[in-house]
Amino acid sequence: MVPPPVSADLELRQLRMFVAVVEAETLTRAAQTLGVAQSTVSENIASLERALGTRVFKKNGRSLGR
């Protein structure tokens, strides 16, 4: 089965925030590392998920799983 095409709305900023969340393991710590508000990271992850058409993290309490 061929995966659906990735949206043209995918941006490098979203990928950078995704990597920061993976490394930090929480949105809050990723935001602190990036020097932005937690809501900015959350909005960018949501936008990335819309562009990809799938969730990129499983929420596990306050931490995120891959």
C-alpha cells in the first residue's frame, strides 16, 4: 500500500519542534529549550500532525511517547 502524499504545508519549523519534543520528552521542556511558549510548540505539533495526516506522539500522562 502506498502512503498518502505529505502535505505541502509541512515546514522545517515543525520538524525542528518535533525533534525538540522527542529529545526533551515533554512539550514544556522542548519549549524551554527552544525559547518559545509551550502553546507555540503544541500548535506546531498539531499543524505537523495535520500535514502528515496522523498523530506523531502518544500522550502518556504528562510525557509523550513515540
